[in-house]
Amino acid sequence: MRNFLTWQSSGKPRRTASQIKDSQHLAEQDLLGKIFSDPLEHGYEAMAAVPKENQKPLNIAQKLAVIVLTALLVAASIWSIRDLNFQTSSFSDPLAPLRSQVENRQNEVEKQLLQNEKLQAEIAKLSEKEFPQASVKSEELLAAAAAPVSGPGIVLTLTDPKGIGGQAEENLVQDRDLQEIINALWANGAQAISLNGFRIGPQSAVRAAGSSVLVNLQSVKSPYALTVIGDPTKLRNALREGPMAYYLKVLADKYSIGSNISVRDELVMPAMPYHPLASKTLPEENTDEQK
């Protein structure tokens, strides 16, 4: 037979673990219920139960401390409210800075427009003095080389190789060389071009006559000075970079033809002389005599 140890009973039934847990849960619920049912008065009953004779009155220092703390709290509250109102008023219109910038820019634009009008009026006056006949059709006259023109530009000078005696014709500057360069200058924004003082226009022709070069039926010789009015930087870059730079390099390396580019602040070209086209009416054929 097995021997079992028995505990002495105190007369009360022992609680199990689940019962202990349930009692703790009930106690917590009771405490939470008191807090939620009367949150402002929770714990005040215990203080009220203390007899007044056992409560010590505040001394002067404690009263002053309470007054000072109260004043500080009130001042801090007032300061916080004022700061909040200031921030609210400052950010009440978030587009205010943008509106200010727009107004400033509009004022600047108006000033620039007024300045532009003044400059346009000055340009019109100067144009009337310089080109009295080109007030309306100045662009057409400029394209036809029928009006004088002035402005910044460049001068490209081509020279035949040194040692003229016995020089082969193919080693000299050819009319096709000048044609290639002139077309490239037109393509890169040239406004007016002249060759050795002869204005190049729609009716101009650069041709060869033996070993000579003719411009508008006038003979020109080396050095060949191409005067070009236009944007100096753009024109110079067109001759120093790209296909035209390679073309000038071939002329220099293969044929010893020299080239020089110089920038000018002011160039003046006269209008191309006007040569009216001559025409003649052919007589009508007599059909009766032919019969």
C-alpha cells in the first residue's frame, strides 16, 4: 500500500489559481470603475476623511510659492495664446509672399516694356536717318543689297601662296573656293557680304576668267578680302569649326593658301550699284512675205 502525505486543513477551502486570477480581475475592474465613474473626485474622499486639526496650514513661504507658480502659469498661458494668435495671423494667407513676388515682377516687366518702347523709337529715328528709303521694306532692300548697311562683323582674307612666278593655276585661290565660303557665310547668318569692296547680291556672280577671278564682271586679285556683317562670334565659329574649318585647312595644307580671320566692331558697306536690265522687243515677223 502506498502512503500519502496529507496536509492539515485549516477549515477553509483552498483557492485554486483560476479563482485567484478571477479575484484580481474583479479588483481591477472595481478600481477602473471608480476612476471612470468619478474621475475628478477619485481620491478626494480619503483626503476629506482626514480631520482638519491634523491638516497643517500653509506658511507664508508656501503661500508665496503657490502665488508665484500660479502667476507663472497664467503668464505662460497668456504668452502661448498670443504667440499662437500671431502665428495664425502670419500664416492666414500662405499666398501672400507669392502675390508680392508677382507684383514685383509685373512692375519690372512694365519698366522693361517702357524701356523697350524708348529704344524702338530711337532705332526708328536712326533708321530713318541712315536708311531714308528703307523705312518699310528694309529687309527686302538688305536682301537685295540695295541699301547701305553697317554693323559688327568679320573680315576673312585669303592669299595665294608666296612665289608668284611659275605658280601653277590650281595652287591659286579659285572662284569655286570663294563660292563655297560665301555660301557658308550666308548659311551662318551673314547679313551682308562684299569681296574686295564689291557688294555681293542676288545678281552677283563670282566666276573665273583664266587665272583671274571676276566679281560682278570686275577682276579681283589676291589678297581676297571677304567683308561680312553679322554676329562676329557665330561667323568666326563657323569658319573655325565644322566643314568650313576643314575646307580652309585643306587649302592651307595642300595648296599653301593662307587665311586670316579678324573681328571688327564696325563695318560699313555701300549699296550695290543698280544696273537696270536692258531689254529689246523683237520685230514681228512678216508672214505674208514668207508665203
